[in-house]
Amino acid sequence: MEVLDKQSVKYTFSGHDTFQCRQLWLKKGYEFVKENKSFNNESAVVDLGVGKNMVSAINYWLKAFDLLDKDGQPTTIAEYLLDDNGKDPYLEDEASLWLLHYHLVKKGLASTYSLIFNELRREKIEFTKDNFIAFVNRKAESLGFVNINMKTVATDFDIFVKMYKLTNSQGKDIEDTFSGLLTELNLLKFDVRKSDEKTETYYYIDNAERVEIPDEVVLYAIINSGGFDKSINLSAIEQNPDNAGSIFALNRTGLVNKLESIASSKKFKEYGITYTDHAGIKELQFKSIPNPFDILNKYYGI
């Protein structure tokens, strides 16, 4: 794994062994850990039913999605979703994929995802692989990093694309035909452009209303992101790194609609949530900050 650390900044661009996370890997890996088995044991290949490199990849993605803690034990969100008695152990509900996307970006272990959703797409409406590599190189130079392997960064970008964009299986290696876990979210769009010199793919992540994201998932993200007492302004939710607007690529209209819906919903009445607009200052206010998992229970059922 390539980790670069200076002034509390850490970037990781490898660890997945060039495998995007597959649909059943997280559940399979979660059960493996719950059985007190180790990814370092030779028997892991047999127990997980995958190749040696895929064993490492499963371990990596569990950590990247914030499903394992620093000690390699399941986190609260992992148990909440993936346990046999969990809310969605086989990730059949799209809301669960939005939650995983949120945790992947916010965790920041897989640096490409955080850099793109929190930073790059604010700088460039559309971007190529070369744009991303140049962006990372510029950040690395500003931080004094000298040992970033740009080939590794390029490969990591390819995996990012596979995570969100359904690949065309025709003429591809069979291992490249498996869709990444988050393709259903339809977040990453692309446009192939040809010129006399070359063919290049431009990617973009539109800010949109995203009516398909449940209010509970948006509210969970706002509360889980923290950084406020009993009120948080609209601009912070919309623009702050790792908050709902940035991670879910919500536009202003979509975000306001979500906040108004949350404030008016009887499901959240016990928390005294209001959405106010006084003298141009728009805020989401709480009489009491709920446990974020109590909010998810409103969606999945207790």
C-alpha cells in the first residue's frame, strides 16, 4: 500500500490490487471477519473462494468503506447493514449503496474518492485521467511529497471509474466485466471525444436534485459529518468537505428540497427539526441531535 504522510495529510492510491469492489465482497468479507478468520492466513483463499490478490482487495475495500476499524474489527455501520440480522446484508436497497458511497468518501482511506468528490469537481466541471494525475501531482508538490508514483495514481483512477461506471464487456478481459459496487448510483457520467491527435474520455459528476436519495440518508450524513451544535447553515451542508452536498453531488434546489422535507416530516418530529430562513441565513436547526442510526431506523425499520 502506498501511503504518504506529512503534516497529518495522508494519501493512499493502492491496496486494491487493481480490483474494484464487487457486489458480494463486502458481505463475504464481513462474515469472514466475524468468524475470527485472518486475511493473512493461507486458508483465506479457500474460505473466501477467491484468488490471493482478491483476498487482499476484499480486506482493503472493507477498510476503505469504513466497515473495519483500525484493529480489523467490524464497525457499527458494518454490523448495522451486513450482519445476518442487519438491515440490508446483501445490499439490495439502493439507499445502502448511497450510505456506502458516503462512508467511502468520508473515510478518506481511498484518497481518489475524497479528492474527486470534495475537491477536483469543484475545480473542473469535467475532467480526464490526465487532469486528475496533474491535480494530484500539484497537491503533492504543495505538500512537499516526493515519492508519489503517478502510474499508481493512474491505475487508482481507472479503478475509481470502474466503481461508478458500468464497463462494456465486449472485447474485455473477463475480470474487467464485473460492475463496480456503486454503478447503480449513476453518479459518474462520461463523454468520449475524438480529435486528430487522440481519443480522450471526459468524466463529470453533475450536481443534481437526486430525488432518489432518501431523506433519512441525507440527514444521517449531515449528523454523522458533525462539526455543529444544534444548527448548521445551508452553505456548510452544501459546500463543506465530507458533508451531504459534496458527497452526494446535490445541487442547491435538491438540497433545499431535502431539508424542507426533513423539517416537515412527522418521522423526525421528536427531534424538533426546523429549516429556517432569516435575513438570508438558511439553517437546519435541532432541538436535540438524534443518534444517526436512529435516523436510519426510520428508513429501514427497527
